[in-house]
Amino acid sequence: MASLTLDGLTKSYGDVAVVKSVSLEVRDGEFLVLLGPSGCGKTTTLRMIAGFVPPSGGSIRIGDQDITRLPPWKRNAGLVFQSYALFPHMTVAQNVAFGLEMRKATRSEVGPRVAEALRLVRLDGYGERYPRQLSGGQQQRVALARALVIRPDVLLLDEPLSNLDAKLRLQVRLEIRALQQQTGLTTVMVTHDQEEALTMADRLVVMSDGAVRQVGTQSDLYERPADLFVADFVGRSTMIAGTVTDPGAFRSDGGLVLTCPAAAQLGPATLALRPERLTLGPAARGLDNHVPGTVSFVSYLGAMLDVHVRLNGTDHVVVQIPNKADGLAPAVGDTIEVGWPASACLVFPRETA
Amino acid sequence: MAHVSQRPVGEPGNLTAAGLLVPATIFVAIGLMVPIAILFRYSLNAFVPGKLMVDALTVANYVKFFTDPFYLQVLWRTVRVAVACTFFCLIFGFPLAYVLARTQSRYKNLLVMAIVLPLFVGNAVRAAGWMVAFGSKGFVNATLMGMGVISTPIEIMYTETAVVIGIIAVNMPFMVLTLQSVIEGIDRNVEEAAFSLGAPPMTMAMRVLFPLALPGILAGVILTFILAMNAYATPVLLGGPKFQTMGPLVFSTFAQQNNWPFGGAVSFVLMTVTLILTIASTLLIRRRYA
């Protein structure tokens, strides 16, 4: 068990940089999630840690040992693939024993450790089956047992849940998290599913275009997104384009004059609003910003309603309200007041292209 | 749509399936089974010089084959050459097939074409070209002697080595293409999983890649072995008149000696030995890796 350090890690194919100088510190026992849209470089980063992709620059360290140039079979990393990648010609027990045999463990040692690993993933008694005789969720747990049994320095998870159906995914998420905490393994997981990332991680790394956009806890990313990309990618936001005209004053392209935090930088900007931080109806009047609008669309999400409100010809917002089923829900065409405090405004300078 | 038959092809009572099977079946029956049956019957006949074939029911032809050291030597030589060719095709072919299966290169199709291309040149044409190149006054010897590397021509033509090399060259594409298609079906992540669990490349290959490629290895071995056992043009042209193997022996017994009963027996020995060795190698490989 050890910490994992990436220092200026870079990967280019010809002129195309897919990972641009990524520096991260994964603390001993920490669960770090690399989150980003497909093609953002998160999988390439993980494959560099595993040793399958040689970095173009930078270094990787486990504890104090530089492993940048070590081949995969000399790194002590446990890897779980999206496709599980179980050995189809071996039984479950043989799959789990493989890594121990490679480490020249004695026969008397292998049996109990395989049994222990299978017990850990609640698959005791399945040792003699072949992978094809197991369900997707069970195969996933075998893959996890196979990675855990070698007592790796780091556990690497490459979209481990995306081949499972939705219901199972919720359950396995919690199981993996519990296992990780139980074993205290330093873990890096790659995913494009933000909900998955938010429930499992100690800290998250948001990547796009090969670069790290923000590193932080769930609330760091949600409450204080570093840029527009993070605000848009983590959670939901509705965007209003405009300009910060004076400290604390935002003028939208549609002509609304709004109060925003005084710290916002002057100049062209985008205002991001979280749908659940907005208030509808008469209660909106007491807030820093309140604007009349027309309900253009209501989408029914079960526990919640998404109310789309058009404020003028250009600007519109989405407001999320609880579904109280009291018959007072706004209907399309209603004129309604929308309000929010200045603190709910996330203002980002418009990136000049 | 509910009443439209969704029966898979091949289910009993399906006329379409029968219709699909019949032409090939008739062709195989008439083109293969009948001649083989006739051949077998001939091999039990007697050969009387002057009268050629005489109706009989005797195993004399088989006894003759298995008691004459000359014929036994021809059989042993054929098996030896075929085993060597198959072995080298597998050893050289596997890495090539692996690279071909795993390459991300945009020239992959070109590479596959390069493997297939030799098949466009017939065996006889190719062997004739080699005769020109490797003869004692051929291109290779002339060049080496001209450069002063050697003083007397190297004996390449009319040796077992020449025949083995010739057959390997002919059979290699069959081995490579068979292996490639099977290796392509193996999840690359499975190899990576083995690496990450601590297996160096050779260990990974022995424990994971070969066992999973086994169906392809078997198919490639069977295919190239049968082709090598029955090779005709290559041993005749590159081996010369003294280098007798079973394929040419069948032909000369029939066509030059007009001894149909013995020719039938030689054919059946060749077929049976090929079959037995194929089955034996299949069992051996299966036991080794599965």
C-alpha cells in the first residue's frame, strides 16, 4: 500500500497530445476518480499508470519508487477492466490464483488466499465454475477478487460498472466502495458517469481535452467549479450569456440586470445556475434577483419537476422543484416569478476563442 | 408477423436447409466418396504384368508396401518432411499472425494482401522459379561465387532442405490466415490482464494466448500438415527424381507403371497415415494446452 504520484505525465501520438502534463497525488488509501467525457484522456492516463501505454513525458511514482519505465508485469497494480477480461479457459479459482502463481506463491499459500479473496467478493463456492457460467455482476466480482488477491500497491478500475445493468450498478458501486475502504487500497477509477464518480470517490479529477480541469471533493466541484466546463459537466447548470458590467452587476445578452458576487471578473461572462437553487412563485420576490417569466415546458421526473422558464427572447432557465402533487405545479403558459440569491450565481469569464 | 416461421436454418423438416445442403453433398458424394470407394476396391485387386488389373480380394498390395524398405522409406520421408514443414509454419507463422491480428496500422489490409499474394503464384511456377534461383549455376550460387564468398556451388537443389523450405513457403499463408482470424477473436484486455497480474510476455503466451488460440492452432496445423503430406509439385521439382515422396509415388504408380491396385494401396496408406497423424497431433496439442 502506497501513495501514487503523477508528475507532468504526457502522452502524444505524433502531433496530437491526448494527455497534457497531468500532475496528481493520490494519497495512501484514497479513492480517486478520473471523470470526464469520452476522449478526454482519462483512460490513457490509467493505462499509463498500468504500464500499457509508454508516457511521452513525465513520471509515475508508487511511494518512493519511480515506475515510469517498468513493464506492466513488474508493477504491482491490480487492474479491473470494463470487459472484466477474465481468462475464459480457466475456472474462477484458477483466474484468481493466476497472479499468486506469477508471484511464485507456494501451493499451501495459494488455496487459502484464493478462498479468502472469493469470500471477500461473496463468491465462495463458485471456484470451480467457468466465467461463462456466471452473470455479469458475478464476473465483475471475480475480476475484482483477481485484482485484490495479489495485494496490489494500487487498484486501477477502468469503467468497471458500465457493462452492468442500471439496478446492479447501484449495488456494485457501494460494494466496491466498501471493499476499498475495508482493504485500505489506494485506488484510481476512471468513469464518464458523474453520479458514479460522486458516490464512490474521496476526491475527483475532472479532465477534458487531455488536461486536468479541477481536482477536489464532491462539494468543491459542485459548489465552486473552477471553470464553465466543470460547472456544466458536474451536476446540471443553465447558462445565461452576458457581461459583468460593474463589480457585482451582470447584464445578460437578453437585457436582464442581475446581482452576482462582487468578485466576478469584469467583461464578457457566462452565468451558470443550478436548477435546484432557484425559487419559483411569490417566494422569489424577497431574493437578490427576481425576474418574471413564462413557463415553456415542464418535464416530470417523478420525485422532481423540471420547469423551463423563458425570461425574455434570449434568456431562459431551468428550475427544479419537488413534486408535491398538490395541484399547484406550474403549467405551460403560466406567468411566474423566478428568483435566486446572488450567492447562487456562478460567473465565469467567457473564453475568448 | 407472428405466424411467420422463425425456425433457424438446419432444423429438421426445414426444406430450405435441405435445399442448401444438397448440392454440396451430392458433389462431395460423387466427387470424393465414390472414387475413394472404387480406389479402395482396386487396392484389393491383383496386378498381373501384361494383364494389368485382375479381380481379386487380397491384401498383397498392402503387404508389399509395408515389407519393402523402399516404400517404407518414402513414407517415412514424407511424414518427416510434413512434420518439419508444419512445425516451422507454426513457429514462424504464429508471431506473424499475432502482429497481423493486433496491428492498429492503417496498412493492415495491405499486410494481409501481402500474405495472400503468394497464393496467386501456383506451386509449380514458384518451384520452377526456385530451380532457376538455387541451381548450381543459379542466381544465388553465381552471386556468392562471383563475390568470392564460396568457391564451389552450394548444394541447395535436390535436397530435403530445399523441399522443406519450398513447402513451408507454399503453406505459410494458410497457417497465418487461420491463426490470424482466431487471434483477432481474443480480447486484447485478457492479455493485458495477464501482464498486470505479473506475467511476462512468454508466460502470458503459454498460459493465456496459446490456450485461447488453440482452435486456430489446431486448424492451421491440420491444414498445413495435410497439404504437406500430399504435396506434389514442390517435391518433384525441388527434390528431383531421387527424392520420392508419397504424392508423386501415387502418380507414378498409376500413370507410369499402370499398376492400379498398388497405386490404390499407396493412396490409402497416404490417406490413413495423414488421418492418424492429424488425430494424434490434435489430441497431443489439446492435452498440452487445455
